[in-house]
Amino acid sequence: MDIRIVTDGTAVPLSAYWDTVWNPEFSEGDWALTDPSGSAGTQGGLASRAGLATAILLALFTDKRAPEHVVLDTADRGGWFGDRIDVREDLGETDLGSWIWIYERSALTADLPQKIRDAATDALEPIRLQGAVARFDVAVDMDRAAETIDLFVDAFSQDGTVVFSQRFSILWNQV
């Protein structure tokens, strides 16, 4: 995954991405619209002010293609179609997304939080490697009675300042 956009040899900053915002009520992300009364040319368009948050949401909640050795209850192995045509391993790029989706129908077992933490950490690593943040802290809390998993993600700048902090609550669909 490459979170930069390059045109004419010039890297476009993260702020050039359309903002994706998290809706906890539906456990989904969607693009944010600009204020209808905003400046000329932006009314009703897509907002672009939270590039880091958008990159994090895309990394976590885009379905990364499942490895062939993983047994699924569907023929769909997931994955973003662009990964089949535009991943430059020689530049350190990886497939977009995470494997969190693979665990969505898993039983809430004792080892599930660690699997989800590992999947989230792996998905966020390209953002760190590209220097957008210095580090991520990822934690997972499981509530078997409520059938929920809470994923906590904090991102830190080079000087240690928290630049992103979000809790994602996911209702679990147990098999």
C-alpha cells in the first residue's frame, strides 16, 4: 500500500485524499462531504482535511486478499482489485487492507484478540514505514457477553504527540 499520490513526479500530501469518516452506529466508513455553504468550488463536494485518518481507515477496513492457505466459508478471497495490477514490491508496497475481515465470523476465543491485533498492526505498518507517523499503539478488547470486539488505535508523531486516536467497536457474527 502506498499512501502517497504521485503525479508529474510530485508527491501529493495526505490531505489530497477524500476524507473517510467512521460511523460507529453502522460500523462502517463513508466519504465526508464538504459544507454546502463552503468556499467556491467545494460546495457539496468531497472533503479533504483528514488524510491520515482516511489512510488508517482504508488500511484497517479494506479487505486484504486472504492467503491461499486460509480456509474460508466463501469462494471470495477478498482483496482490492488494484492490488493485482499496481503493487510495486521493489518500492516496499504491499496489498491494501487488513485481514480483520477473515475473523468476522470466528468464535470469540481467547486467541482472537491477538489475531485481530496482529492483523491491524500489519495493515498499519506501511503508513509507519512511509513516515506518516512514528508509531502505532494497537489494542483489542473482547466482550464475549456483548459479542463485541473493540479495536483501539493510537498514532504518534515523531515528537510523541498523539495525532490519531480512535476506538472501533465491531459486533461479532459468530459461526
